[in-house]
Amino acid sequence: MVTADIRPGTDDDKEAVRTLRRLLHDATASFDVNPVSDFVAERAGEVVGWIQVTVHEELDEIGEQGAWIQSLAVLPHLRGQGIGGKLVERAQAQAIQAGDRVIACQPLDQDSAAFFRGQGFADNTMQEHEPFWSKRMT
Ligand SMILES: CC(C)(COP(=O)(O)OP(=O)(O)OC[C@H]1O[C@@H](n2cnc3c(N)ncnc32)[C@H](O)[C@@H]1OP(=O)(O)O)[C@@H](O)C(=O)NCCC(=O)NCCS
């Protein structure tokens, strides 16, 4: 099991986050790394994972406000060792602290759906809508 520390992201993490964004096929040129919404996983001084979560989103699918996992990525050679799970835990802690009771996400593919299922999320996609998975935290 690889150990990684999770900490708030800052603009100093931009280049590492750019690399992780590319893994999600996101080539956005200009973006901020904000300590309120972005957390990074750091291992031996290297940023190896990143999550972006926004709180108080209108989650129309369940008619409630909650937290929304915008992005999540771990460097490919370090996957399957608990880093993604730690990032989701931190995002949940942030959301609970902000007063949200539900956290939701949009899995990219079957692998990430398997990951989110393992984290306790369930598929609540409504017919003919974008994928919508959520978890009640409290
Ligand atoms: C999804 C992702 C963030 C998970 O990160 P991770 O560090 O591999 O996750 P963890 O090690 O905490 O969890 C592993 C679990 O996820 C699942 N999993 C998904 N992809 C996996 C992979 N490539 N290797 C191993 N396990 C994988 C397994 O079911 C595993 O379950 P287990 O713990 O019961 O064995 C990572 O695979 C990734 O960056 N994927 C590409 C981007 C993506 O799909 N992002 C999510 C949607 S925005």
C-alpha cells in the first residue's frame, strides 16, 4: 500500500494538476487550484493525485443541495493502492464540514464506476440523463 498525504491544493500545484487533468482529457489552459475545492495527494514530494469538489451544488437529480466531485485522478502507475479513496474521504470531510449531506459524481467509465461503488456511492442516474452517482454521508 502506497502512502500519500492529502492536503489542500494551491496554485503552486498547477503543473502537476495540469498533468492529472490531461488524464481526464481536460486540456483547459487557464484554471485555478483553490485550497477550498482542490485537494492533492502528495507522495515523496510529488503530487500524484487530485480531487476537485464543489459544495452546495444544486443536485437536481435528487432535489437537494450537496457536494459534487468535479474531477478525480491518480497517476496510472500508483492506482489501486488507496490514494483515490483517501482523496474521496477528504472531499467528503470538506463537504460535511460545509453542511452538505450528500455527495455526488459522474463516473467516467466502468472502472471509475467500480471505484465509486467501492466508496459507497450508488447509481441514481435518471433515465436519459447524464450518469449521476451519489452517496448520503450523514
Ligand atoms: C478512479 C481512480 C481515481 C481511483 O484511484 P485509485 O487510487 O486507483 O483508487 P483506490 O486505490 O483508492 O481504490 C481502488 C478501487 O478502485 C477500483 N479501481 C478502479 N480502477 C482501478 C485500477 N486501474 N486499478 C486498481 N483498482 C481500480 C477497484 O475496484 C479498487 O477496489 P478495491 O480497493 O476493492 O480493490 C483512478 O483509477 C483514476 O485516476 N482513474 C482515471 C480517472 C477517473 O476515472 N476518474 C474518476 C471520474 S472523474
